[in-house]
Amino acid sequence: QSVNPWDGSEAGYFKVTDTTTVYDNRGNGALRPMGQLEEGQVYPRVSDYGNWHRIDFGGIYGYVRKSDTIPDDGSSLRNENSKYSNQSRTFETLKEVTVYDNTSGSLVPFGRIAKGEHYALVGDYGNWWRVLLSDRIGYVRKAEVKVETKSTDNFFRVYTANIPVYDNRSGSLKKVGELEKGQSYPIVKDYGDNWW
């Protein structure tokens, strides 16, 4: 009979022994998968939750099976958060998105966010958004997510091909051009109802 490494453990960190799923339990039905943690990586946990670890996953609680992990002291972590907070702004993942640690000088994947998830961002980092995943600082590619727009935004990025541009000076919409996927454009005026 195998020994449970978590029996009697009060470790504040865990190491993933086999790539494991992060679940959302806010619904009334079955647990909903919303991401994954990488084999061999170490993560802080918010608290113990019976057979699960409770972690912070983009500003909400996520749950990870203890059976896929072992206790750890966290001493190997170089990107544990000590200064950033989640913004109120979120992004939506356009595909399964990898979260990278860049503290080693190269990009090391340490988590994934499932397609269609809404996730809190921390800040801008060039072609990347800075995020927190289980209180570790990570980075996701801007091109793989769609950011919630705010009234203070000065630019927008096109996420799908062949977005039409309309002229409405005649009182009806007349297509006059298209915008290119992946390009950013200045916002002159917000017309509400999903139009700029």
C-alpha cells in the first residue's frame, strides 16, 4: 500500500508529478476544467481543501488534485509574486494559452489556460500580458487573447481576418474597407453599441 505524501503535511507549496488539471467548482454541476499545471513545476497554494489544493487562478479559486502532487518547500521558485496585483480588466483566451516564466533568461512553460476562459491581467509587457498563476508571475502572448475594452483605451487590435470598415454618413452603413488581422488601430471616438 502506497504512502500518501500529504498525510500530516502542512507544506505551503506543491510540486506537480504529472501534468494536472485546474478545475473551477463554482457551478452546481460537475467540476469544470479551466487550465493545467506542468509536470515538474512548483506552485504556492492558497489552502488545503481535503483531497485538493486551492490555488489562485486569474483572480478566482482553482482546484488541483493532491494525488498529482508532492509537498515542496518552494525554494526553487524564482518568479513568486511579491509586488503585483490583478487588475479589474480581464482577457478572453482565443485558444489554449501557455503561461511562461522568463526568470531563467528563456521562456519556460509553467501553466496553460483553456480556450474561452476569462482571466485577470496584471500589466502590459510589450507583445505580452503579465499575469499571475498560483501567485507566480507569468506572461502570455497578446496575439492569443482578446482583452476587455475600456473607455480609456486609445487603440484596439484586430483578432479575426477581414473586419469590415463602414461609412455611415448617408444614414446607412456602406462598407468602405477592411482591417487586417493582428494589426492595431487608434480609436478616434467610441460610438457605443460595439462601434468605434
